Amino acid sequence: MKLGIISDIHGDRQALETALQRFEGVHQVERVLCAGDLLGSDRQADDVVRMVRERRIVTVRGNHDACHPD
């Protein structure tokens, strides 16, 4: 199984979209894991969380994520 690891997205929806497109297209990754700091700014936090939930990406809570309960 090919895994893709992301981290430090900090609420940047476009960065997440770019990474996921590369994983799915170029690298043909089967599962994505997030090593923390998915959130960090409220810029597009709702969109980022929605994308992660839709793809069932397993995440580890980073120090920036701790500032955003739930």
C-alpha cells in the first residue's frame, strides 16, 4: 500500500488540494496520513476539515490544531 504523508497545512485549502491531487494522480497513493498542523488559521479551516473528513484522512493533532477544539 502506498502512503502519502502531509503536515503543516495550516488551514490552506489550496495547498491541501495540490498535495492530494499529486498523491492521487502522479503518485497513486492509496491512503493519506496527516502528521499534524492541519489547522492554524481560520482562512479556510472549514473547507480543510471537510476535505479531510470526506477522504477519511487519519490525522495527528499538532500544536496549531490544539488551538481549535473539535
